[in-house]
Amino acid sequence: MWDAIRSMFQTKMSHPEDPDPEVRESDLKLASCALLLELAYADDEFSATEREHLRAAVRRQWALDEEGAEELIRLADQERRSAVDLWQFTTLVKQNYTLGQKMVLAETMWGLVYSDGTLASKEDYLMRKISGLLGLKPGYLSEARKRVESDDAPGID
């Protein structure tokens, strides 16, 4: 019995980020979008610029039309509002996204944060918190931030 438990524990520990085949892509989209929304509301002002940036990012990221993007954002906002914390979203993404997908998400998050032209301290804090929960090392976070800043300094896409 102990061998079986030890084997299961070692398997989970050696591959903690193996994707779960039971997780639907729609759940991952919802979780990622909820994280983006959490960042958008972090500074207590979800500006029109941020809202448009989020819509464009969602459409581009998941090849959605306007209606599909709006529906995803609406559902993600409902989930975000009813969530106790970010853990349910970050855990789902951490376990099912590759490092490359996490980096794209980090770039999208930085783009959203900078879309209004300023970086509030709450936004910076939340970016670091989410990135840590996703298992992104500070160097990866910094790299994603630099790419976003260099892509378009005055009004990030």
C-alpha cells in the first residue's frame, strides 16, 4: 500500500504541470480571461482603453468574433466575481499551459496593464502575484514585460 502511495506521489511531483486531459479548452479560456479581468480591475478603474485592449486580446488570442469575445468576457467576469481567490484560475492555467503559453499570457497581461499608459502599484503587485502562482520565474516575467514595453511604448497595443 505504501509503495502505491509513494509511486503516485512521485509521479505527481515529477510531472506537476502535465496537462489534464479532462480539462476543457473553454475552462482554460475562462480562467485566463478571469485573470486578465482581475488585472483590469486591480487599480479600481477599468478604463475604456483597457476594456478595448482586453476585447482585442481575447479576440486575437482565441480567434473569437466580437460576440464570442464579449460572451467570454462576461462569463469570466461572473466567475471572477464569485471566486474567493485567484488560486482556482492560476492552478488550472499552471497545470495545463506550456511555458510558451504562459509567456504569451504574461505578455497579454502586461499589455493590458500598460494599455492605459500607466502602471499602478496594485497592478504591478498583482502581476507578480499571478506570475508566481503560474510558476513563472521573475526572469520570464521581466522578459515578457520588456517585450511589451519595446513593442509599443506610448500606447501599448
